[in-house]
Amino acid sequence: MEFQPTKEQSDIINADLSPHCVIACPGSGKTATAVRRLLEIRTRLQDNRGHIALFSYSNIAVETFRGRYRDLSAGLPAFANRVLIETADAFVASYILRPHGARVMEASRAPFLVTGNEPFLRGARISDGVYPHDISELRIRFLPSRQFEFAVQPPGRAAILVDSGEAKAAIKKVGKMGAYTYELARYWSLLTLAKEQRILQALAKRFPHLLVDEAQDIGPLHGLLISLLSNAGSILSLVGDPNQGIYDFAGADGSFLRDYAQTAGVACLPLSENRRSVRTIVAASNAFAVTKSTPYRAACERTHGAFYLHYDENNIDALVTAFKAILEANKYTSAEAAVLCRSTSTVDKLKGGGDAVGQGATESFALSALARDRAGDIATSFEHATAGLLKLLATPENTLYRDILDASAAGDVKILRRLLWGFVRSCADGLPDTQLPGRNKWHPQLKKRLASLLEEIEAQTSYKRSPTWTNNLTVAKLGDEPLWKTDLAQVDEAVIRVDTVHQAKGEGIAAVLFVARTVELNKLLAGMHTEEGRIGYVAVTRAEDLLIIGVPNTASKKTVKELEGRGVRLWPA
């Protein structure tokens, strides 16, 4: 279907070449608008030197933009190719850190990416006053006082401020090795631009226009980097929805986008027509966020709208069963539906996974097995297995994790890679099947088969196992249940997708069940001032035709009444 822009879309695409801020409601076609704005800027600049850069915050979004731009620019003169479409982190690494960062890091080699959990980084752990934390958990903010603030944030927990001297010492130690995490890449890049202004000026000249998609995901360090480029001369335009800022752990709460919209000299334009959801869902979304999006779609023939169902928090499976019955009765297929949850633990329970998957190397191999068996993701499975193997080897090189993942590996690393691939792929002789009971069968098999793998590694390469390798292969935090339990519903062809809200961000889904806990529901009703409220809003706005919110039986009558006041009705029995 040929793209027919609305007046709002046309105003954005054809706007003058000055700073802009586009506040886009869910389902407003911002991707189609942004990619055409990118082409319009490039076309107006013609043969002028420099590239137009478009940043986004996921590889999927970047690939989507690249594909659409390629289609739109086909047959145009060569100047149309002078664009850069990348994730913000890829830009930072490719244009600042890798070519220039080693000087500021005082590293003797080109910087390289790490996860932050590698064994050689254990000496760079940071204490919160009670427990040590891997540098992967370090979070950095730049304060108005022009000082950095450091905190550690374990997964799923609040950030804890740490001593800046200890944090800087750990950062410096890792930096001298040449290693960086994504967070440290932003930190070192800021220091590089501050110390070497010529690099900043060169980047602003090479990229005279910057467009940032999903700008609500801009965190404090990315925001500072983007501001430096803007102040140096790059013309900055942002596109996003501050009500969908759901990455508070990274400091990305939509505040950068909101603040930019109020900046002098920045033209603020709306995308307010929701083309995704039916009228009743748009109305409920507006009521939650206090917005004025307008619906575009006509009502569909099958039952549609915004509803809620009560459920027992100790029996979420019954809620999903009820959702399946609703889908079938109203002519929705399982393939066009999804169950969305706030937490990964709820997702794991609904998918059949257990709560605990061990610690140390055991946890790495358990995650590897789950990625292989549950998600069919052999690449992620191999990454986890590589991390686990490094915990069993004696004095592995600092770059071994990265080298094993590199398909062009040579020598001993190539052999190591081949042996590990074989181990990961085989349930019969290698990494055990996740349907085995964890402590009593899966772990003993893992230990026995790893011993055989290590023997092969020692026979074919110069690598040796650590004398204490079995200490890192503990059964601690490994349950008696299988790592992944399957049931008839899961092997049924009519399986329904179960995912976190974060994983569904940016999508439109015909029928959505949002499994809300009472605290999440109350935050959603309270507005967009908290991350929990915005996560609920993202869940609600994924639905195209049918939205059902799971309301715990423990929710108060006041909460249910407020929900109904937002236009969400009880599903008719």
C-alpha cells in the first residue's frame, strides 16, 4: 500500500532544516515518518559533504530503518547513500571509542567490548558497602555540578550509590586493559570528547544532522553525548513518546525528550493519530496517560475493546486458560495474540521454567541450555556456554570470550570454539536436556560431560582446566524441578506467545492479555510519573483489537472502580 501521509506526518517530513522534537503517540507511524524525513534532509542537502545520522535503540529497529530507507532511496543519485543508520551505542563505539578512546583509557591496545562478568574482571568489582558487584552492574550519571555519580544496580533491584573513588579505580583498572562495557563506552567517550575537542568538531562536521528515534530511551550519558554534538553544530531532531520511557535502570525515563521539547529554538511537532488500536482502546490509553490521541481505525467485526478479568495470583495459568477460551470464541488465532507480563519471573513460570538456575558456571550453562531448548536461540546459548567455560579454565586470556565468539578464530581458539559448539548442540552427549530434574539428574550429567569436554580441550589445545574448576560448578540455587517443564499447552500448535512488556515494545498485537499485579495496576492508574505506570501504558497500547487486563482478586474495589472509570469493562461472563 502506498504511503499517504497525514497532515501531521507531512508537516514533519517537509519541515525546515532546524532542530525539531516530535512527540509521537503509540501507533502513529513514526518509523514511516522518520525514515522519510531522513531522505528529505539528505535530498535537500544534495551533494553537500557529510552524512545524516539516524540513531535508534535496538538492532531490530535499525534493520527496519535500513531496509525502508534502501527501498525509498533506490534509483536516487549517489548522494542518497550518505546516511548512517546505527544504534547509539554502535555509533559511540565505532566513531569515538575504538579509534580514539585508548589514549584516554591509557590502554596499550584497541578497546574491546566485554560483558563485565568475565573472570579476568573479578579484580575490578565494586562494593556497595556490604557486597561486591561485577562492573557490569555499574551505572553512571552526570550531575548538574558537572561531577559523575556512581551506583551499582543488580538485576531487578534499585540502584545503590557507591564510593566514587572506588568506582573510578575499578574503571581505570578495566580501562588500562582496553576493556569496556556499554556503560563504560559512554563514559570513556565523554572523557575523550572533553579532552580532545578536535574529535568533537570533526564529528559535528561529518554529521551535520542527527535524528534520534525512540528518544524516550536516551539515558543520561547518551544524552550528554548527543548534547555535546548538538552544541558543536549538529542539528538535532528527536522522535519519541515520553510515556513509553521504561528503562529507568539505565536512567532512560523520557526526561531528555521532555526537556528537549521545552528548549528554546526547538520546534515541537505532534504525531497524535493512533492507527494501531480501535477507538475504545485508544480512549482507555488516553485516560491512563491524560493524552489526546485520535483514533483512525474503524471498528472490526469480531468482539473488540478494553476489558478486565479477575484472577488468582497463585493460579495465573487459569487466567491464561480463560484468555485462550476468549480468543477461540471470538475468532482470534493464537498466532496473533500475546500474554504480556511485567517481570521475567512471571514469564518463566507461565512458560514452564523454574525460578532458580544455579550460580557460577552452573548458572551460565543452565542459561545456555534454556536458550537452546526453550527459545531455540543457539547463538545466545553459545554465548552463555562460553561464559561458563571461561569460569572453568586456568588463567584464560582477557580477550578469550570475544575471541571464541569470533567466527574467524584461528589456532587453539578455533579448536576450542569447535569443541564448545559440539557440546552446546548435543543433548545426548553434551549440554544436558533442560527437562531433566535440576539437582539430581541435570547437574550430575553436566558435571560428567564437562569433565569429558575439558579432557578433549586439554588434549587438543594448550588450555588447561582450573585445579578448582568443580568449585565453580556448584548445585547451589539449583532447584529439584526440571529447568524447563513442558506441558500439553506448550507443545500444542496453538501456543500463545508469553513475553515481557519490554520485549513487546514497538509492536502492535491483535489481542493482548496484560497480567498486572495490584501494585502495577495502581501505578498505571496513578499516571505516567513512575516507570511502573509507563510499563503498564506500553502493555495497554500494544493491543490493536482486544485488550484484557488481568486484575488480581486482591485488588481493592476502589482500584477496580478507577479502572472502569478509564473505560475498561469487566469481560461479560
